[in-house]
Amino acid sequence: MSTLPKYKTLVLSVPVEGVLHVEFNRPKKLNAMNPQMWKDLGDCFTTVSTNSNIRAIVLSGAGKGFTAGLDLMEYAGDFGNGGEGVDAARRAFGFLEVVKAMQGQVSAIEACRVPVIAAVHGPCYGAGIDVITAADVRFCSADAVFSVKEVDIALAADVGTLQRLPKVVGNQSWVHDVCLSARPFAAAEAKEFGLVSRVVEGSREQVVAAAVKYAQLIASKSPVAVSGTKNVLKYSRDHSVEDGLKYVGVWNAAMAQTEVRVGGLWLAG
């Protein structure tokens, strides 16, 4: 694989062929997301999406947890508001620009051409839920703890959780429960309601290893078929069945012209 990009708050590696491991790397801050990390996250997923050698991505956190969420210390006193003496309308516009940038940086995960598997351990709070709901598959360790934390800091979650979580779990009552209360919930509850598809015994090393093994399985498939499946699933989530059927028909009409070897035979796709 060609030289990987380098980032101040992320570490990139290739544990097995075709699989990229992206790791949040502010362990002393419990991977709290500061402005640099938001920027790195968006830049990373936009950049690696065009790398044809990458067929699946694992996203995890270094140290004791996935992420503590927004780094409130680095955002304290200035959230795009322009400081003292700026009128309310301009403060609002400044806030909106910061939030729009964050939304785009998380959406880059969802827009990535290849599947993204989140491997969660320890705390996954606030912005961490925004991030993992933009991933395609979510694993967690038995010690993982989740919280939609924003109401505790006088905000409605505004970077994707309130939009994606209801579609991920399909239980509106439970979504309201965890979003309105900010109460923490453990791995077993996350599995029960479908936020994660697998709970791995052990902690960080074990859940990352499980995610890498699963990513390696995906990487062994036709990259055209995998990318198409991700794209069509995302489209179908937000459109009617009829629209989705038309979309996949057009998609396969174009993409199925690629030939791949399956069981010794050359097949389309």
C-alpha cells in the first residue's frame, strides 16, 4: 500500500492487506475531540476513500476509551461566536458554520467508499455516538459504556446522532430515552437495541482484533460489489422501496460490467 497520510490526532496502520486501521490518538485526554481531531477525521476519510488498495476500515480509540466526546476545555468560551461585543445574529452564524463543518467531518465516514467498522471500548460519549452511527458496522468490548451526552451540556446533539440513531436501532422510544436523559448504558443494552452487532469479551485489543478479522473478510470480496452494496443500502435507507429498486437497477447495470473471478470462473461484478 502507498504511504499513508499522517495526522496529529490519528494514527493510521495496515494490520492486514486491504484493511486500514484508523485510531483516535489523544489517549491522555481520553480521545476527547478537539478542533484538530475533527479536521483530521474529515480529511482522513475523504482522502483514504480514494485509495483503491483500501477495502475496509477499522476505527478505534487508543488508551482507555473510544472517546469522551467533545473536548469542552478547548471549545470553552469560543464556539465560533466571535467573542465579546459581537451581535447575536453574527454569533449564531458563527456557531452554525462550526457545526456545519463538524457535520461534514462526521458525514465523511458515511460517505467513504469502503465499509467502516467501529471498534468501541470504554467510554463512547457525545460526539462518539455521532461518529459510530456514521459507521457501517459497530462492535464493542464488554467494558464499553455509551451516552448521548449533549443535554448535559445544554445542547441538542447536532452532529448526526439525532438523525442517524433512530435509523440505526429502529426503536423510537429507546432513542428518546437515551437522548433525553443522557444516561449511560452498557454494552449489553447497546446490543439488545441494535446499536452494536457484536459484543467482544475483553477490552481494546480483543475488540480491535475482532473488527480487523471481520474487515479482512470484507476485503476478500469484490470491491465493486462491496462499495455498491454500501452505496445502495445508504440510498435505500433514505428513500422509498420503489426508488431504491430503481436505483440499484441502474447501479448494477453500470457496475456489473466489471469482471471478477469467483470459484475459478469469471463473472460480472
